[in-house]
Amino acid sequence: MQWLQDPNKSNVYNLNNVRRDGSRHFRSKMKKYLNLKTDDLETNSKIKNIRNEAVRQLMEQLGGLFCIILSLSVVSPWNH
């Protein structure tokens, strides 16, 4: 810690190097984290879009069947 108390040029240069290396390390870690996070979000978004599309197609294919089942469930209590 003596070099922090003695403000000659080499000590100031060393202190600046330590600060710069620390900042560079932190920025690198943060960049990697953010890249991984955006990749995860994109993947989840694609999965959700695919799932929503599959459900929509299934509903279109079975839409008529659901209407028949719904109408039967509404009409059946009155038949008995």
C-alpha cells in the first residue's frame, strides 16, 4: 500500500493499469452475461412462438370438433 501513498509517475501509472484492467475485466464479464441472456430470451421467444403456432393450428383443425362437443354439452342436459 506504500505505492498508493507515494504519488510518483510509475505508481500513478501502475494504479491506472490496475483500474483499467479491472474495468476491462468487468466489461468483458458483463458482455458475456448479456450475450448469454439475450440468447436465452431469443430461444424462449422462438419456443413460445412455435408453441403458439402449433396450438393455433390444432385449434383450427379441431375447431369444428370443439363446436360439436360444446353444442352437445349444452343441448344434452335438456334431452334428459
